Amino acid sequence: MGTITLKQVTKRFDEVEVIQPIDLTVEDGEFVVFVGPSGCGKSTLLRLIAGLEDVSSGQILIDGRDATDIPPARRGLAMVFQSYALYPHMSVHKNIGFPLKMAKMPSAEANAKIEAAAHILNLTDYLKRRPGQLSGGQRQRVAIGRAIVREPEAFLFDEPLSNLDAALRVNMRLEISELHQKLKTTMVYVTHDQVEAMTMADKIVVLSAGNIEQVGSPLDLYRRPRNLFVAGFIGSPKMNFMSGRHAERYNAHTIGIRPETFRVTTDQGADRTSWKGTVGVTEHLGSDTFLRVDVDDETLTARVSGELSVHHGDTVYLSVNDEHVYRFDEQGLALP
Amino acid sequence: MMSPAVLLLLGWMLIPLGMTLYFSLLRYNLLSPGEESFTGLQNYKWFLTDPSFMESIYNTLFLVGGVLIITVIGGTLLALLLDQPIFGQGIVRVLVIAPFFVMPTVSALIWKNMFMNPVSGLFAQLFNFLGLQPFDFFGQAPLASIMAIVSWQWLPFATLILLTSLQSLDGEQQEAAEMDGAGALRRFFYLTAPHLARAVTVVILIQTIFLLSIFAEIQVTTNGGPGIASTNLTYLVYVQSLLQYDVGGGSAGGVIAIILANIVAIFLMWMIGKNLDA
Amino acid sequence: MARAISPRRKVLLSALAWTIGFLIFFPILWTFLTSFKTEEEAITSPPSFLFFDWTMSAYEAVQRRSDYFKHFMNSVVISFGSTLLGLAIAIPAAWAMAFVPGKQTKNILMWMLSTKMLPPVGVLIPIYLLFRDTGLLDTRTGLVIVLTLINLPIIVWMLYTYFREIPGEILEASRMDGASLMNEVVYVLTPMALPGIASTMLLNVILAWNEAFWTLNLTAAKAAPLTQFIASFSSPEGLFYAKLSAASTMAIAPIIILGWFSQKQLVRGMTFGAVK
């Protein structure tokens, strides 16, 4: 059904290779997220799958069929753009119905599908309005509705939540996940926000500079990052990295410790191996507190319960269990 | 898809232009057709050394320069005024813009007859009322009179362009400057004026292109006279070509006019080019 | 600025602005008023402003004298004709340049603009002779051709800037939705480009209507548009102010009205985008 396979796909703009040879498989019904910093090539990769850009070399297979040279209209995919890309001169009804009109579907059938999609997305009251009269979230949903009616092999989302405010973003995240549960169609989703990636994905593809750094489930990437990049990208706040003599203690070039795995105490206690430091900036979120602790030549971030009373200038001791220490070699690869 | 437009313009450029160049090298008069002969650069020499040529150049410069000064200074002041909070700004704008949309022959004749006529024009009546002698505008200062009329026509254009530019001034930048302690006059010199300078340059360049070719206003008021007192280069070439039927000489004049216009055009293209990249 | 402006200042500035505006507009107003006077009334001293016997006699005289209507139709045909022809040629060109730009696109655009800067007097003779020999002198067709060519750069330019403002993503979305190139143009591009095309049309009709170099030199009696018709008042007989005013009012009224709506287009079209 909706499987997508990339074989040795590359993309060059003039002389620059923005996508290194990539092999990737998206299984039918999976929710796959492409995530990475700006410029890593995730949107480009999505557009290659959509057919809006041509590959420089390699193959794209959709459902086993070679789709590399097939134009976007005929790949059986639907895309939701970052700016929604709604037709401003058409009503919501006509926007959603446009792909059906292009497929020359008879209007009775088309209307049924449009109304069904509008129902799922709570747009029934807005069918006669134009995009200019809708809020950001509503426009979002119209864009999704336009994609749904096509009943595609797979949905492609290009950073769809970036233009929404924070509260709306959380809501839409849930709605899209629920949509996936309901429709069970393959979804390929691009974002730079690792929180979206972690909460929505079945499988995450971490990209950096046109390369795949790691592919895996969210927990996989969290617990077993393959390299420094993935370890530092996944998880918020960012993992603490230390090199030099701190790392030597653990027989590695660099070590990484997640803020949430530190034990923070105000006295040294029995543990001789803990780090002693001074509290700098504290960020109180209510449920948690994040401390920036100056230890020797490093500054570490630690997460503590919101109940703990710690202030700027206090002395604290940080300790961690061995199994929570990630070890990396000179190339940044994880050591077992 | 581009080709029809490109080919047509290419043809429009090359064919007539080529013909003008060709004719300029001939001794060719429409009154004696069939007697054309090649005379090389004679026409140019003759044209350039004719006293009417220099006179027409002075007149052209006077016309263009005068209109530019009036419209740019007047336009700037008007734009600054219209940018202020005033009642009924929209209507005032419309009043000020209107002259630009009046066709040149109408504005020239209205001004010449109903305002500047030394007997029955409104100015004459005003002068009489004030106890002064009416001034014979077109009799005593034909070129200046034409310049005044053309200024009236183009003032709206300058005002509109400069007002548009003023209204695109970054309000936040002004506020930041105010926070930094800059008073109104200093804000004008350091922020407003440089921003306006660009628009002023565009106005000057574009108006110059059009003002070099002032024609209709001259034809319906003075026919270039008395003598050649109000003849600009364009009118001189016209007289040469279509009234004296001297195709050869007229063509040479035409080529010279083209060269002069090109010099201005180069500057304008440079400015526009900078903008296309922006 | 949301700060309080002293009301006194606002009133003073408004008074100044209104006075200047009125002075600038006055010749047009005066023409309009004079068109309703008798010839004798038109030259009375002191001049009468609003309180006189309004009459249509001047309008009737103008119509009787030289078939104003014919000249009006000539203006209409020439301005709309050259505009429509110009659009037909320019739309594909601007489309190509806006959506499929090549390395030379910018240069071609600049070159097109440069053709507008050619002083018409430089090609007066060849065009005149060509038209004479091909029977195009004093024809509406001939004028349509010339005006199309001289305004083509502006039309292409304006359309190009409007087309570029259409977000590319919307066109991509239509491609994803299964639209062929034809469908894309008909259902998405054209409706979105229509306002821009209308604006361009508006400006061009105005420019063509007022064009006074070629219309004066290439027409005589048959194809003479209003510019030429008014010019015939330059050597008048007898009292003629009222008639001149009537003819002028009829000639300029449509364009002034159109002009009021086209200020933004004027800035865009006439400065070639160099001023925003």
C-alpha cells in the first residue's frame, strides 16, 4: 500500500550536494518524521518524494513502483504546505474539492467526500468562507482536508505547525496524531521541532547536512543515540557534554549526561565521585526546575523537582549512575 | 512565450532606428524624391553647426531643468505636507494628482487661453484688478510659459512618487531615533532625507526621459516660436523632418537626440537594475 | 503615530493643504465651470464663478462643429485596442519571465525597459514614411500598432511584478492536486493574476489616451483621437473659451476619474519598481 522507498537518492543544486546518497524505507501506515536543524535537507527530501523537485540520482519507489520520473500529480501523494497554500479566490468547499475536480469526479460523489472530510476536521460550518476569513488553525485544517479527500497513498507534511502560536500548536499536534490513528495512512512529516518529532512519530529520521544520522523509534533515539549529533539533538534540555579529564574517568573522548538523570544534593553525602558546583541561573517551570551549575571549567544543566529549594549561588553536588553516562569516541560515535 | 514580445521590440528598435541612421547619412528631401545621394556625416556637421541647434539645446535644458527644479522641490514640500495628519487627506491627494491625467493638448490650451491670455485670461484680469499691466506670457516669455504648464502637469507625479516613498519610511526607525534623542529636524536630515534621496533620483531620471520629448505643448501653443524661442531639440527635429521635409538632416537630429537620451537612460537602468536585485 | 497632535496644528496644516490642493486643481475646475457658460459669459470681467446662467450651448456647438463623438471613439479604440493587444503579447512573456526565469531573464527585462527610453523623435521619420507607404497613416490600426509597441515594456514590466507576487507554493499545491499545466493556468493562476492584469490595463488605457506625440503626427482627419481634436483649437476663430472648455471637459473627464483609482498602479508602472 503506502510504502515509500528511497534508493541512493541524491540532490545537487548547482555544485552543492544538499542530499548525500540516502537509503530509506517508510512502511505502510507508518508515521515517519524527518527532523533536523535548518538547512539539513529535510524539506528538500520531502519535496523529492512529492515530485516537486527532481532527484539528481537514485530512485524513489512508491508502493514498489518506480516513481522517480512520474510528475507530482500522478504519484498518489498529498502534501500539506507550511504556508497552507490555499487558493485565496476559492471557498473552503472549492479548496477541498479542487483535487477531486482535477480528477474529474462527478459532483455528487465529490460533495459527499468534501462533506465527510469537513466533518472529520470540524469545518462544516466554514465551507462557504474564503481562506482570508479563517484563522490560522482553520486554514491548517482546510489544507489537511484538501489532502484527505484525495485518499492518497501517503500524506506529506512540510512543517505544518510552524506558523501557529504555541497553544494552537499543541492542539493541532494531537489532532494530527488522532487523524493518523483514524485513517491509518502513511504520513511523512517534516519539522525542526524535536518535541513534535518525539510525540508524534512511529519512526524518526534525524538528518544533518544532507545525511541521515540515525533512524529509529523515538525511545530508541533517546536511549541509544548513535552519535554526538543525535544525542545532542534529541531530548530537551540538551544533553550535557564533557570532554577532557571528566571523560577520561569513563574511558571515552566525550561523555554525555542528560539533565534529567542527575541527582542533585546540597551536601556531598557518601558519593565521592559527585561533581561540586555553584548554581547559576535557575529556571522555574513549576513542575520542574532547571539549574545551570558551574562545575570547575564546565557549566552543566540539571533538572530537579519543582519542590526543591535551590537558589543562585548555592553549592550543590551532582552525581549520576554509570548506566546513564553516554560515552563517545573521537569521531563522535557512541561507544557501547 | 517570450519571443513575440522580444521579437516585436527588437524589430521596433532595429528597423526604424536602422532607417534613421541610414537616412542621416543621405541627402534626402521629400520634396525632391528620387534624388537621394550619400553624403556621409555632412548632415551631422550641418545640424550641429546650425545656430538653431545650440539654441534648441539651451531651450531643452531650460525646459527640462526648470520643470525638474519646480517639480522636485514643490513635490517634496507637498509630499511632506500630505504626509502630515490632516483632515480629508484622501480628497486633497485626489485634487493634487488630477493634473497628471489631463492630456497635454488640453492643459496647454487651457493655460494659454483661459489663464495666460493677456486680454481675457484670468491672470490678466487679476493683474488689472491689482492695478498692474497684464503680462503677455506667450508673447514675452514663451519658453517659460511652456515650462510653467509642463510643471503643473508633472508636479502630481513627483508628489505622488515622493509621498509613496515617505509613507514607506520605517516608523520604528523614527521612533528609535526619537528615543535616542534626535529632534524633528535632525530626524529629517539623517533618516528621512536619505530615504527620499533615492525616490528623488528616480523621479529626476524618469521625468528627464519624458521631458526631453516635450512636443504637444509646444505645437499647440507656439509652434516653437517666435522664431525658435520655444523650440526644443525634439521640436527642431520635427520641424526639420515633417515641415521642411529634410529627411536627411532631420534624421541626423534624431540620432543626436537618441544619444542624449541614452546618457540619461544609462543612469536610470543602473538604478532600476540595483532594485531588481533587491 | 498614536500620539496626540495639537488640534490647532492639524487645522492649520489642513487649511494649508486644502488651499494648495484647491489651487492646483483650480484650472480643471475652471474649465468645467466655463464649459457651461455662453461665450460672452466666459470672458466677462470680473469673471463669474458659480452664479451665472448655466447652459449646454457650448457642448452643442462643439458637437455640431466637428463630430466630437467620432474623435471620442477613435480615442477609445486606440487606447483599448493597444492595451488589449499589448496584454495579449505581454502576458505570455511576463508569465515566462516570472515563473520560469532563466539566466538571461533579468537582462531581457532591462533591455525591454530601455526601449521605452528611446526618444520618439528619433524614429519619427522612418515610422512616418513606413506608414505613408503602407497606407497606415491616419488609420486607427496604425496608431494601435505604434502605441502597443511604445507601451509594451511597461505592460510586460507591470505584469511581471504582479505575477511574481503570486506565491509559488500555491501553484505547487495545484500541481500536487493533480492539475495539468492548462488547469493550473486556468483555475489558479489567472484568477489570482486578474487584479494585476486589471491594474495594468487601467494604467495603460490612461497612458494611451493621453499620448500626444504619435497621435498628433500620424493622424489627420479620419483617425484623429481627442488629443488631435483639442489641438484644433490652437488656431481658433472668434470667441471660443466655452467651446474649448466643453471639448476639454469631455476629453479629460473619463481619464481623471480613472486616474483617481489608479494611483498605486501609476507608481508601480512609471517608476519601474524603483520606488516602493
